[in-house]
Amino acid sequence: MVIFCAYLEKGDQQLDVIERMKCCVPKCENDIKSTKLYVLPKDKERRKKWCIAICRLDLIEIEAKKRQNSRVCEDHFARDAKYEITVRNKTNLKYGAYPTLQLPVTKMPKIEDNLVDPEPRTSGDYHKEYSNENAKN
């Protein structure tokens, strides 16, 4: 690895940042030298989906400048989430793609799960349950 830190001039600071760029998925050590990295989406709804998938909720409201440095490596995307043909310096991710592979283990609900609110209950329902519990005891 080339170390720029001691000899940086103002114009070379960008090179140092790129040199240290790595995947922001917890416990993933891939960096820009070993694999392709994708910037978090500009669109907040798409970015939210990515952040939930990688367990990095702190990145949902990230500033534009910092977003450019928050990246997810290609190891976290399924093959069908990418186009086969790529153009230099252009992303090969399909628009709706989000990370699905080698993700941190979490107890959060999956993105696809539709959480349904329980049926509405009346105070009479609670009274019946309370009465039944007391009758058993």
C-alpha cells in the first residue's frame, strides 16, 4: 500500500481519501483496491433501503459530501442486480438494486416484509381478557 499521508500537498488530499476508501457494511474489509465500490444513492428512499439492508441507519440522513465517501462493495449485490456490460466510470447496478448478500445479522424486519398493524380493539375487548384472566386465577 502506498502511504501518502506524510507527503500530501493540498491537491493530493483527494487521492489519500480514495486510497483509504472501503466498504461501509459492518465487518466487511473490502476496499477500492480489491473490489468495485458503489456510492450510496442520492435518492433518499433508495438510500434508506440500502441503509436498512446493511444495518447502517446512521447513513440515511448523511450529507451529500459524506455520502460520496460511503460505499458498498459489489460483494453485497446479487448477480441479477447488475448489468453484464459496463462502461468505464459508470455504475453497472440496476436502478432498483440494493444489497442482499453477505449482510450483517440483524433482528430488524426484512425490507420485503409487510408489517401489518394488529386488528383494532375496543376497551370492551381488554375488559373481557382481564376478566377471563382473573377468573382463571
